[in-house]
Amino acid sequence: MAYLGAVVAGVNIIALFFGQRVSKDYAGAAALVPYFLLVLAAIYVLAEH
């Protein structure tokens, strides 16, 4: 369940990132990168190997 939550969070952050890029708010898009890296780490840890 936590894995699926992390995947949904990753998709959400990607959507927010592209929305910031489309609106040309590059500082806002850059602020989302650490959160996306945290979600990637969570997906890696929670994935069944």
C-alpha cells in the first residue's frame, strides 16, 4: 500500500513539475526536485526486489 502511495506521489509531483515549467515558473519547478528525489528513494526502498 505504501508503495502505491509513493508511486501516486511521484506522478503528482511530475504533473506539478510540468505545470510549473509550462507557466515558466522555473524557480517553483526547481523547488520540486528534492521532493521528487525523496519520492524516488521511497519507491526504491519500498519496491519488492
